[in-house]
Amino acid sequence: MERIQIFASADYEVLIGNDLLDRAGDHIADALKMQSGFETTTAVIVSDDNVFPLYGDRLKKSLNDKGFRTIEFVFPHGEKSKSLATYGELLEFMCESKVKRSDMIVALGGGVVGDLSGFAAASYQRGITFIQIPTTLLAAVDSSVGGKTAVDLKSGKNQVGAFYQPRLVLCDIDTLKTLPKEEYECGCGEIIKYAILESEEFFDELLEKPVSEQYEHVIATCVNIKKHYVENDEFDTGLRMKLNLGHTFGHAVETCSEYTILHGQAVAMGMAAITKAASEMGLCSKETAVRVLELLDRYELPQTISFGLQEMYEAMLVDKKNNGTVTNLIVPSAIGNCRIMKIPTEKLKGWLAEGGVED
Ligand code: NAD
Ligand code: GLY
């Protein structure tokens, strides 16, 4: 098992390994011991209708065996549920179930479950304990660590949220066995992002051996990279913005597709487009672009944005990374090295065009 400590506004551990779900109660009780003066009696398990039937009973048993009362809030899977409506229902449910400030939310699921329940944990009675149990590869390597929580508005993704660190992240890699193929590929999209950002060696490892044959190593490598960004810029005002590689175009793709294109697929398209644009503009070598496209291809990730220039541009205007006049674009210089470039908003169309987006 890998054990990684994150030092942020609240410190916590990320545990990565096999058989963690059945011992969740023990691990959570250990993590709560560090919280003085509070007695946590109720665990609100938040999950979706795919994940809960697969893993809910085991989590409940493990928590009940440790003496926690469990109640569950299960919502329909998918990005459409990451909404103010579901968030409101969860808060009402907790209030009606007499959940106290000393109780906790345990998120069992992917990034949708984690982001939504993290925001509920951040705001319910001004903040209650939050535990992340990621069950998608994407959530394991990215969304469960670092404290970004949010829900979407109709006009844009993640427009309402809070920075709120979990008390513990438990990543049981056995749960990834039931992940649908395209969700596995989406997680690989975020993993490739870390390699392009930080490590040519890791990039080569991903080419040489499939992620699924080295889960523990790959997840730990990504969490360690993310740890560095979160510890140095928890509130995303500088360095951490680099984690948005591929996301500026990717979020626009998600919005244009009305969330029918999955996050990891959209990020892959965004990374392909920004790398193509960088290579066209002489900001990275042609070989860098070829290698990025080759790795995306290896993991069967899409590389072409089929929405038009104007539609993509309008979707980008509501992104948080755009302050009205300037957008921070994360641009690869080489494999393992990217820079933040401040691009005047009116130039974004030019970047999209160089990245292969057609009129
Ligand atoms: P998701 O939570 O929708 O999960 C994807 C699908 O897989 C769902 O249908 C889910 O029911 C199913 N699933 C989950 N675990 C499973 C398992 N073990 N077996 C079978 N099916 C399983 O999507 P996601 O890709 O995990 O997360 C995407 C979300 O994460 C987006 O909303 C994105 O904005 C957010 N995100 C947040 C951060 C952050 O830092 N907070 C980072 C990246 C992405
Ligand atoms: N997923 C981007 C971040 O955590 O900053």
C-alpha cells in the first residue's frame, strides 16, 4: 500500500492499495482521532446509482462494524447530477436526518460524487468532515485530492464551489476492476496530463506498460505530482493553474456537447489541440506534438474537436480561467515541461484554429 501525506490548510493522508474498502471503518476512525473534541456518530454515504449497488454494502458494513450509524444518499449517475438541485436535495436530506456538525460525509464514487458531496460537506452547517473514496481512475489520480469541490450551473461547469480538503482519501484499486472501458480511458487522459506537465520518464512508462497493469504505481505518481501543486498553491492563483493543461479547451468541449462528451475525453481533445497549436506556433517541437498524439492514441483517446470556432469561443468565455480580458493557457514546451501563458481573449480563436478547430 502507498501512503502519501498532503500538507495543506488541513493535512491528510491518501492511501492507495488493495482491499481498503472493507477496512474503511478502521482507516476513517484512525483519521478522525486527530480531530479533538468531536464525536462523529453518523456517516452520510453519498454515491451514485452505479457505484452504490456495487460497493455500498461493503462500505456500510465496514463503517457499522466500527460503530458508525450510516445513512445513504444515492443519486442518478452522470455530470447532469452535479447540479444545484442535487446539492440542495442532499443538504435537505442531511438536515431532515438530523446530521450534526460533528458528523461526516463519505463520498463513494467518481469525480461527480466527490465534487458534489465535497461542496455539501464544505457548506453544511459551515463545514463537516469529508472523506473521499474514489472509485474511478480519474477521481483516484485527480479529483479526490486537493480540495476543489463544486457543482455546475446551466451556464458553465464548476461555477459554484469551495476549496475544502478531505480528512482522508481511501483509494481501493480493486474497485477499478468494474470501471467501464471509456471511464478507464478518461482516467488515462488525466494521467497523461501529469506526464506532459512533469515527467518524461513517467510519459515513457505509460507508453511501455498499460496503466491497468501498474495502477498503484501510476496513481501514487500522479498523487505525488498533484501534492506538489496543491502544497505550493492550494488556492489556485499561480502554479496550480498548470493542472488545467487541456482543460481550457476541454471544458468548452464539455459545455458545447452538453456533457455528452466525458471530462477525460474532452481533456484529451484539449491537450491534443493545445499541443498542436504550440507546435504550429513554434512553442514546442513537432516531435513533442507527435509523441503526445501517439500516447493519446495508445489509450484510445479522441484528439479532434468537432465543434465550430465560434461555439467553442463562446463556451470559453464563461470559464473561470478567463477574467474577461485574459485567459491563462497552459502550453507544452516539451514533454515534462509546460508554461502558463496569458492570452488576450480576442486571440483565443487564433489558438483554437492552430489547434485544428475549424470555422
Ligand atoms: P463520474 O463520477 O461521473 O464517474 C463516471 C462513471 O463511472 C459514472 O457513470 C459512475 O457511475 C461510474 N463509476 C464510478 N466508479 C465506478 C466503478 N468503480 N465501477 C463501475 N462504474 C463506476 O466521472 P469522473 O470521470 O470520475 O469525474 C468527472 C468529474 O470530476 C467532472 O465533474 C469533473 O469536473 C470533476 N473533476 C474534478 C476535479 C477536482 O479537482 N475536483 C478534477 C478533475 C475532474
Ligand atoms: N484538477 C485541477 C486541480 O485540482 O487544480
